[in-house]
Amino acid sequence: MMRIGLGSKKLLAIDWDARNLRLVLVRRRIDGVDLLKAVSIPVPPDVKMDDAEALGAFVREAVRQARVGVRQVLMSIPRDQVVLNALDLPPTPPEEMAAIVQFQIVKELPFGIEQATLDFAMGADCNPKEPFSVLVAAVRNEQLAFYRKVAYEAGLSVERIGLRPHANLVAVTAKAPEHKSKTLLLIEVGPQLTEIDVIRNDTLVFSRAASVALPEYGDIAAARLDDSRIASVEVRDREPEETDRRSVNNLMVEIVRSLEAHRATDPSLNVDRIVVCGASGIEPQLSQMLAARFAAQAELYSPERILDLTPQRAKELRGFSAALGLAMEHGQRELESFDFLHPKKHVSKRAVQMKKMPIAVATVLLFVGSAVASYLQYVRPKQQEIDVLNKLMEPNRKAVKDIEEFKAQVEALEDWRDSEQYWPEVLVSLSANFPPDDEVVATQMEFESHPKPQAAAREGRMRVGLRTAVLGKVNEISTKLRDMGYTDVKTGKEMPITGRRGAGKYQTETGVEAILPPRPKPKAKSEEAGRGEALSPASGAGETPSKPARTPPSEQPPPESAEAPAEETAGPTTEMPAQPPEGEPAVPPEVTPSDESMAPQPENVEPEVAEQATTQPAEAPPAEEGSDESPSPEMDQGDQP
């Protein structure tokens, strides 16, 4: 998490030891920092370093003289004032790391956890989804309050309090690919305390502060450099004869002791490179002795690649490693840096959700904005066209409604008409399928029709009272009715007939009730016309119909002309009376010629032709040429008026 925007404001980093105060003013950029000013000021002997008021007043005066003009300040706590421990953690989400670290570090602290402020940092290459290690630092609350008071007395606002060994790590490894994947020994020489750090894969794995006091080397005057950005005490590399060999030997002893102590926990420790920081003047001799002792390449710290400086100007910043690293790590991810002013804490699920809330709100607003823009650009013009069409269709909607209502009334009327029952047809159908009267006799019959619920059609129902000669005959009648299409057929209880007059051969009395089947719909006129055309005689010289065909209704002669053929056919004569069919009573000779249904038929006419003659007149087919047939004398006589 970035605490500030890149290039958004200037950063002032402050670092001090027992003899010098260092101020570094930078502006962050994407790939590092731009140096605006670096100032090193000797601390007067009358300033007590453990007095927050006196030290704060000195810092305030130094900032005023340096004309920095920035009130937000970054500070760092040295190694000797913190407790450091490395912890191995299982795969853990970032929001739960603080709770696990706090739980495990309690047994490692020499004081109560409520008396200190905890913070931790993980390496840049660590993956929280796999087991990893973190470096945990604990500082007493009174030490933290001391730095806050110094800033307050200096008129500054503390923005961050980091860890000096971690700041040195950032300053040394920045833009140094040769240190990648190497074991690096970092030595920062101070006038009273020297910090010894071991860095592996850009991660701090060991740190210790060795108490070795260095003597003061006479009067040291400030040098005037060509670079106006740097105002520092001149760094003079001491010649071997001028160097206090005892101090260098003491430092070598502490460094070797520290490495051997770390090798007890890491037997595979092997130093690949050595970097020495500091402005005491003994750094060149110390680096040579370290290179010979560990058989590794040793160099002096120089920020020339980081700040784009010449080697001479970068040499004057050899003691600014902690201040420069503090400024450079300020924009790093939160999990990769220390900040005792804002330590990492356990984040609840609700807090995580609240942290994600702005992103969710922004996403929703983006979608809503896109939807509104799409509506205004695409949907709204179409909706306006629909509104215009609806206004144009408004006058026709009333007419459409009236037409639909009329159509519904017509359909209801047709349903009412089609559901009409022709009771004679019903009686004929029942008579044709009724058992003989020696088995069953109907005593009463009731027919009724009433509308169906929520429909215009009518429903016909019949009730028939019966007397049967055999028990169970009513079941046969109900079966026949179902086969004929009757529904809801119900049979009554068969009651024996005893002691009644007129019972005769009938033994039981019962009844049956059923709903009549719908009457078949009449055929359309077009079907009747087509059927008539199919039955009409074909015209042709060589074709002779075997039977006279019916004449379609459209070709029938008017009623006046239809009576004449009937009279000709049915004209009675006393000499040749018509013979009725066998088994029927003879028709009396007084029958009127106009009664077509009772007119006698010629003997030589086939039954089907005679049947047609009773329903409609038919013209005699024309005789073919060469045929022996000729009109009968009776037909000739009938032609006379």
C-alpha cells in the first residue's frame, strides 16, 4: 500500500548518532528518489542526546538553517533500542498475519506485550500462500514517545518511524542487481555503536548492534563542495598510521563473533559480498580486513547509481545510508516495511469488507453510468418512436375493441346454434339401438337442455324410466349409450315389481340418465357444392351413366316445373295401379298426385332410383344413338297436358 502518491510531495528524513545530525530532503519518483538536499551537522557537546527537549531544539535550529521548508518528517529507531526475532508462519492471508505474529511473539519478548509496540515485515519474494518467514520488531512505548517528543519540540510532524537496519538494507540493495540472490554482510560504522546485518535474498535475516567506541580525530571542518545540494562534514579516509588499530581490531572481533553466533542457527552461512557504510574514516581499512578475513569482495557504500552523482559527491553521502533508505522505502508495500507509528494490526472481516466498499461502490457507479448512457443513446430514441406509434394507433384501438367484442358475440351465437339438439333425431337414434319391447319398455322419457357453466353452448340431458324383463338389462343399455357418445351415464337402482297391476312379464323397474352427445356441425356450403359436382353426370358422346345422378341444388328447376314430372310419374290409372313393397299396406287409388312422398313408383325403376324420385325430380338421361330403348308409352302419355 502506498502511503503517498509518487511525486506528490517532498520527504524529509532525519537520522542522528552521538556526533552528527543528518537531514535528507528528497522527492520520490517511480524508479527511486531525486535528491533535493543533504545536510550533515555536528552535534554540539552541550546537547544531551537523551534529552528530548534539547535534541528537539537543536533539530529545529538545524532545519531552519538548512532552509528545508518541509514539516512532515521520517525517523528511524536504531538496532540497540528494538528486539528483533524471525518467525516462521504457515500460509496466511495478509489480514490475519498480525494476529498470528502477536500470538507467537509473546514468549520471545523480555517485557510484556502491553509495554511495547509491535511491527513486522516480510521479504519482497515471500508468498503468503506458502510457508514464509517474517522479521518481528518490538520497541518499548517510552522509546517511541521519545521520538515523538523530539519531533514535537522541533516543530515537525512525524509521518513514519521505521527501523534503521531495514532502512540500510533498502539503501544498499537499491539498483544493485549484483547483490540479488547473494549473502551480503552490511556494516554501518558509528561513533559508539556499529550495526552488523546479514542480508540474504534482499531479506534481513540477522542484525546486531556492537558497542565499540571510536576516538575523535581532531578538528574536522566542513568542506565547500561544488554540489550545492550537499552540505556535509568532509569525509577523510585515514591513513594506516593514523588509524587507531585497536578500534579496527575491536570491530573485527565483534563482527566475527556476530557471524559465528548466526552460523549456530544457519550452518550453511557463507558471506558472498561485504558493504561498509559510515563517515568515521576507518571504513577503507575495515573493508580490506573483512575481505581478507572472509575471502569475499568488499566495497564502500556509494549512492552514485541511486542519485546519479559523481563518485566524489557520492563519497560525502557514505554516512547517509539510513536516511536515504528511510526515504526510499516510504513508498513500498506495507507488508515489506516497518512503521512503528502505524503498526500492522489484525483486520476483521468487516473491516476488509469496508475497505473494499469504495471499490464496490465505484464499480456499481460505473455500471449505472454505462447503463444510463446506453439508455439515453439507444433505448430512449426507440421509446420515443414507440410513443409516437401508440398515439397514431389510439383512434383505431376502439374500433378493434368493438370488432373483438362483436366477434366474441358471434362465436357465442354459433356455439349456441351448434349445441341445439334435434329431438326427433335423438328419438330415432334411441329407437334404432333400443332392445326389443319384450325385454325392455320405456315408461317415461324426459329431455331438457340448459347452458353450460361459463359458456354459450347448451347441454342436452335425458332421463328415461324403464321396466325390464331380465335383471341387469339396464347395464347393457348404459353400455350402448356410452358407445353412441353419451356421457355421464348413470343407471338407477333396479327395484322388483311386486303387487302392481300391469307388470306382466316385466320384473324390475329402473331408469337411466345421461348427457347427450354434441350434434354434428353442419357441413359448409362449399363442401356440398363440391360433392354435388362430383355426383353430376359427365358429358360426352361415348359415356352413358349407369344410374341417374342427383342434380345439385343450384341446378334444380323451380318448384312449378318440378310438379310436372311428379305428376307424370305419379299419375294414377285404374288399369295399372302401383304395387306397394312386400309387407306394406297398399296405397289407395285416391292418393293425390301432389303428394310426392306417397306417390306410386314404376315397377321397372330400381329401388335407389325410386327413392330419388320421392325426394327430388330427375330428368331422364338422353338415349344413345343406335339404342333399342325408347320412352315408355306411359311417359309419352304423361307429356300430354
